[in-house]
Amino acid sequence: MAGPGGRMMAGGGPDQRTLDFKGSSKRLISRFRPERGTIYGLLACVVLSVGLSVIGPKILGRATDLVFAGIVGRDMPEGATKEQVLDAMRARGEGDVADMLRSTDFTPGEGIDFTAVGNVLLFALAVFGVAGLLMAFATRLVNRAVNHTMFRMREDVQTKLSRLPLSYFDKRQRGEVLSRATNDIDNIGQTLQQSMGQLINSLLTIIGVLAMMFYVSWILALVALVTVPLSFVVATRVGKRSQPHFVQQWKSTGTLNAHIEEMYTGHTLVKVFGRQEESAKQFAEENDALYEAGFKAQFNSGVMQPLMFFVSNINYVLVAVVGGLRVASGTLSIGDVQAFIQYSRQFSMPLTQVASMANLVQSGVASAERVFELLDAEEQEADPSPAEKPAELRGRVALENVSFRYDPEKPLIEDLSLKAEPGHTVAIVGPTGAGKTTLVNLLMRFYEVSGGRITLDGVDIAHMSRDELRSGIGMVLQDTWLFGGTIAENIAYGSSREVTRAEIEEAARAAHADRFVRTLPDGYDTVIDDEGSGVSAGEKQLITIARAFLSDPVILVLDEATSSVDTRTEVLIQKAMARLAHGRTSFVIAHRLSTIRDADTILVMENGAIVEQGAHEKLLAAEGAYARLYKAQFAEAVAEVD
């Protein structure tokens, strides 16, 4: 959609809200409720894995003590006790060494007990191996929970898109909506896959390691906790700086995707009007905006990891200094200090991991809010329950004092009334913007009337289900719509039941599409894409008309349906429509008045109101708005001939 000056409409216009990180995070987590069993299994595996991983350093510390005790004991006089050796040291003035060895469990005269050391190391290996297997199983459970949750979210988005009113899509670019349904959901899935299990593991590791640190030495544990407030301040400050950039990054992604989709869909038009340079320039601008937002988001969040490493190293230095003093005083063994240094690393590492995952989490939550905005969008009014339906669907349509406006401040249709009897053809003519297509949109309930009512065989269509209403209406628009598949499949799309090839070909013959289809290399099995490549605009229109014929509707709506076909084919289609319209109500919107001269009733609309209605000859004799339109077209045709 072109805006002022020919510039394309910005993609994220309607949704410029600030990210509610806390609320969106809670809402995203709440979507895992159906996976409670898997989550409980995940937590059990992670708790056991973390528990085994946490006791590992303590076991290795025991091995270190055994080796150190053997090294110390082999140089001591055999047969003496530990206390005798330490007293002798103090007597020789080696009191500091004696204090340090006080906490070491050595036996004078005995060297390293390699059997005991081997048993301890094997036990440690078994502990770490089981911890690894449990973590691998936990990862599998994470994948299961995340994939199931993303599966349901995609289903919710698909269901939501089908319930959104036409007005929602009128206000947004198609590529921007598609970006929410594809890129943003994929980003949420990747974020959860990479961070969910790791976050749980890191949080439980912090708790487990902290407990072991207090068990080994409460003084060293308090020293290690000194840097925690600093880590929290770093994470909070950096997170607040980077979060707005992640929000902008995904908005810019949606805008860029909308532009790419728009330019690709209309690439022929872009080339015809020589707008490649302008298109490339706008792409460059939006690409630059995405680069800037992405760079700032990643840079700001990326600063967190080196800062957390710095804080971790401060913690390491403090623990090493205080631990060394405790060993020197004989309060702790070397093995305990070694274990504690490992614990301090284990304590700092999850904090660093959580901080380094901040960019992932922030990016995922930014995408989650964009998806939640889509899921929270106002839906079309629900069908009434129980829904009414006509006793017999014959096609009598009546508009009773109908009013409608797209913008509450700008009235479009006011107090419009008309009746269409079964089997009659009602042609609607008028200048552009008179409300012709709007009338059809109201009949199909793409929009709801602002006032008055529309009835089908005496039943207010607002009291009918949309599926019931639309199942009786066949519609052919000026803009053709095809999907990737064979021509036969495209025609069969018009029927809600299984149809035979004979029925498809019969509908094609009725629409005069059979002749050109059979000239194609694979006939009805010719595969076309959603752009209809390989067939002309007129041939695409014939396929869509055949689709409408196959649906066998009670009401037929043709909105400029013959605008893309040549004059000879138009005449043939008019004859086919006359056969199809027998016993059915037909609404025909046309600019070329020559196509609707045989209509039972012609409605002339201006500014949302019917200014004239009647048969062709009667309206010409009235010398009113219709006569002016007809004469203008006749004069134009004469000028073209001249």
C-alpha cells in the first residue's frame, strides 16, 4: 500500500508499544502448563544431576588430601604418631608448618595410598558420568516440552488468524503479519531450546554450590557472596539498556520482511514503473535500521559476559587469598580449599551463563510479545449460538435501512434498502468509492453493518453462522487468487465435498476455461504457483469463475469478474452466467455497463446511497445518473474507435 509521496507504509505502525518484559515472560512460562509432567521429570533429572555435580569437587578434594597426606607422611619417622610429629616440629620452631599440617590426616612413615586414591577417583568418575547422563535426559525433556509448546502456539496463531476480521489485515502489511507467525515464533522456539534447560540448571547449581560452600567453610562462603550484589547490578543495568533495542530489532525485522514480500509480489510492477532504485533505497534504509537495532542489542547484551567474567575473577582472587590464610592457620585442609575454589568457579559460572543468555532471553521475550499482540487482537464477533438458518435456502436477499462506515467519523453507507428476489440478477454500478464492493463485503459478513440489517430468506444474517451463510454464496473477485497446485485442484477448491474429474471439467466448460486448459502441456494436471505463472490474467479469471460454478451457490457475487477477459470470452461467460444464474440470486458489480444491460434490476450508487434503480431501458429514459454514466462510456468508446 502506497503512502504519501509513493513511499511504502511502515510495517510496525499499529503496534508501537513498550515491551512488558515481566508480564510477557510470565505469560510465556504459563504456556508450559500442559507440559507439567515433562517439566516435573526435567526438574527431577536436573536436581539429581546438579546434586551429583556439586559433590564432585568435594570427592576430588578428598583425593587431593590423600595425595598430600602421603607426600607428607613418607618423610616422617615411622612408628610415631601424628601428634608426636607435630609436637617435635613446634619444639624445633616450625610452629607455622605444624599448624598447617594439623588439618592433614597423614600417617608418619606411610607414603601415598594409590589404591585409596584410585577408588576415590573412580567414584568421582562414576558420579560425574551419572550426572552427565541425567543432564542429557533432561535436555531431551526440554526439547520435548519446548517443541510441544511451540506446536500449540503455532496452532493458536493459525486459529487466531482465521478469527480475525478483515479490518485487521486491511490495517497491516501482509509481510509484517507473516513475520510474527514465522520469524517470531521460530525465535521463541530457539530461545527456549537454548536457554530453558540451562537456566534451570544454572539456578539449581547456584543453590547447590552455595549449600556446599557453607558446608565446607562458612567464612569463605561469605567472602564468595561479596561479589553477588555487584553481579546483580551489572546484569540489571545492562539488561535495561539492551532490552529496547531487542524490541526494535524484531519490529525492524517485520518491517523489512513486509517490504521484501511487497516488492517480490509486485516485482513486475516495480520494473514497469522503473522503481527498482527507489525500492532498493527503501530496502537499504530498512536494512540499516535493522542492522543498527541488532548491533546495539547484541553489543549492549554482549558487554554483560566480560563484565561478569571480571566479577568472577574478583571472587576467585578473594577466595584464593582468604583460603590460603585459612590453610596456613590449619583451619582448612588443602583439599577443602581446592574444592572451595572449584565451588567458587561453579558458583560464578552459572551467574555468567545466565548473564550471557540475557540477549537470547530478551530477544525471545521481545518476539513473544509480538506474538501475544497478535493473539490478543480483537476478533470478529462470535457466531450466535444456537445459530439460525433459513428453512429453505432460495436466495431472497433484503437490505433494510443498512448503514455502515469504516471510520466512525466518516459515514459511507446510510439508510440503504433494497430487495433481490430468487433468480434475479441485481447489477450494482456507480463511480469508484460509491460503496459497491462494500455492499458485497457486508453481504458476506466480512464487515458487520453499523445499523439496519440484511436478511437471507427472511433470516437476519447476523443470526446465522458465517460458514452457513458463505456456503451458499459463490464469489468471483476482480483480483484472482490461486494457490500452488494443479489447475484441477484450484477449480476443485470451490467445493466443500470431494468432486470427480468429470465435475471439474464440466465446471471448466461452463466457464469456457476447458479450451485453453487442454492446450496446456499437462492439461488439468498442469501445476501453477500462487502467482499463476504460465497462465494469463484472463485465464486465471476463467479458473476462478469455474471454481465458483463448481460450488453451485444459491447466491452468485461477481465483482468486476470479467474485467480481465477479452470481449468474445466475456460474451461467452455472460451466456454461461445466465445459465448458472437461473433460479439463483446474482449480484454483479461492473464498470462496463454493456455487461449488465440484461440485469433484472440495476442499482446506481453514489456516496453510499442508491440514487436510482430499475431496468436498463427505464433508467436510460429517466435521463438521470445511469444515463450520464452510460453516455460517458459510449462517448469514450466512440473516441477510442476514432
